[in-house]
Amino acid sequence: MTDSFIQLKCSCNNYPWGKKGHESLAAKYCAQTPGTDFRIEDNVEYAEMWMGTYPTTPSFVLSSGEKLQDVLNANKEKLIGRKVLSKYGSDLPFLPKILSIAKALPLQLHPNKDIASELHKKDSDKFADANHKPEIAVALSDFELFVGFKPLEEIHSLFEFGFLQRFLPSGEKGSKFDDETLQFICGALLRARGDVVREVVQEFQTQPKEKLGQHAYLLDLFPRIQDQYTVEDNGILVALFCMNYMKLKAGEAVYVPQDSIHAYLSGDIIECMARSDNVLNTGFCPQADRDSLDVFLKALTFEPHNANKAILPSKDSDKGSGKTVVYAPPAEEFNVLATALTDGEEETIKEIHGPSIMVVTKGSGSMNTPSHNLNLKEGYVFFVGQGVESRLKADPKGELVVYRAYCE
Ligand SMILES: [Zn+2]
């Protein structure tokens, strides 16, 4: 009979923004799987470890080599449970990933269900899913990112500089500054010629610090991002002039709703999203990799509109008994639990009425289940079937941090 606790073998992709070799947490986690043939090469970028059943990068059952999806298909009721099964079928509705970020990811958004189905109909190779993709990102280390838009007053005050006024709408429309104005500005910034991008950044960089006031922090960011891509990348203008730049500490998280603009910049994170791989890219990538600007601007929303609204606070979870918090975004496909234990501490995780995937992000210890006592080490990943309690325990003089994404 299939056990409810299934250790997984996951793999890592190699996008050029990933951290190299042993610097990459995603690679380190993959290499920790017992008996794996995964070897870290020093000059290779390792960007994302995927955990779950998404067909392009599926996880495998460690003990048998079978695809996790095949095991779920054969044990639907036991592992997934009727409730989630009736809603989503035997495909896991969520997809957790570990990201190790050395430089900015493409400036992107994930289209809502309507636009996703349209795109999927037209080009199912490029847009494999008719689904939306709300996502959360929880920092595992210091994490820098651009997400959502700055408050309108802040953007307005930047666009009062003479060298930015060319991007403003003229006439009647130019008399107010609202989300419609911002929509216009984003289009104008993203359509600007390369030499204009270069010139505008140069103008900004030569302003005296006092004149820039609250915007002076951008002086260090411009050269940094220009170094990562090209001085003519349109994404630079949108990210720095219009978007919130945030720095999170380990354990802090953001929620990125469908259609919301974002570009992660540096650090290691655990991400969880609805099951989809759809993305519209518009900057921080070569011209050829950018999607239609018209589609991007049609999908784009203006939420969240300041950094505080992007934050997803964690709350104590009733799944645990005091040492477990939950990140519960307003997306029905998933929540994420985080349990942190030290020095032999224990924590019981109550039954979850749906499928889940857990990953040990730090330290070591053990997990007691109704049938086994399992060893836990940093980087180990397990699928856990619905309806079973477990008990986590940190090593006597160590720590143990476990994240667990679930749907119920
Ligand atoms: Zn994203």
C-alpha cells in the first residue's frame, strides 16, 4: 500500500538569472537528495527547484523512480482526498519552487484566467495553461524585489522632473494623475527607443542628491541594474520610476495577485503559485524574449499600489501547536505553513484535508508519522497525502525549518 509520506527527487532549471554553482540554494537542495546523480557544476546557473507534478519539471518518487503524478493518479482518494479531487482533479493545484536569484528576473506579470485562456487557445506551445497564476514569495535570506506600483503621489513627483515629462499624456488627459495616467506612462516607457532609455537614466544620474529627495536611493540602483542587462533595457525605467523596491528579511513574504507587475532582484526564496507556467515578459530580458506589449498592457493591473499592500503577513496556524505560522493569500489554490524549531523542540502538525508538499529549508531532525520515523535534512522534499498527522522534531543541538504548501 502506498505510504502517505513520499520522499521526492526534484530537479532544477538553469535560467541565466540563477545563482552559480554552490552559491545556489536551489542546486544545494537538489544535490541533498539521497542517492541522487545530481552534481553541482561551478560555472552553471541554477535558478529554480520545482516541487510537484507540473509536466515540464516533474518530481519523482525517490524510492521507486515513478513520477509523483502517476502515484497520485493511482491513489487519488487516499492521497488527494475527495474535496480537492472534485475541485481540481488529480493534478496538484499548486506548484512550490525554491528560487536562487543572482540578478533581476524578467519584468513580468501572470495573466488572469480570461486572458490566459485566450492566449492558450492561440498559442498553446507558449502558453501551456488556461489558468491564472497568483503567487507568493517567502524570503529564505535577504530578498530584494520590485513589486506593484509606488503610491501615485510618489510617481507623480518623479514625473515632474523635466526629463520625464515627455512620457506624460498631453492635453485634457495630462491635467490629472491617476491610474489611467500610469497606464499611459508604462506604455510610453516600455515603447521608448533604446537611446531614449539611456539618455533618461543619464539625466537622472546627474541630478544633485538633494534635488532627488526621497528618490535618491535610485542613484545606486540604476547602475546596478544597467550592469545586469543593457543600458537600453526599457524594464529599467518602469521598475525604478514606477514600481516599489522592497527588501525583505527571512520569513517575510509578498503576495503577487494575477496581472500584477513584478521582478525579483536578489536572494533565495520559496515561491508558491497556482498551477500554471504562463508569463508575459516585458523587460530585463533580450528584445526577442519580450511578449506583445499590447497584451501586457491590457492585462496589467495597478494593485498592489504601495509596498505595504504587497506584504503578506504570516499568522499563527491552527494546524500546528504554537511553532507554526501560515501564509494564507487570497488565492484558493494554496496556503503555506512554516514551522521553525530549535534544540530538540517538537511540533505536531495536525491532519490537512488535502495534498501537500513539504521542504526542509534549514537544519535537520526527524518526522514521526503513523508508519515511520523519517530523517529530515536540509533540502529534503516530501509529498504528504491528506488526512495524516505528523510530528516534527529538531536535532538536540540544532534547528529545523520546514515549509509546507497545501490545498484543502
Ligand atoms: Zn512571477
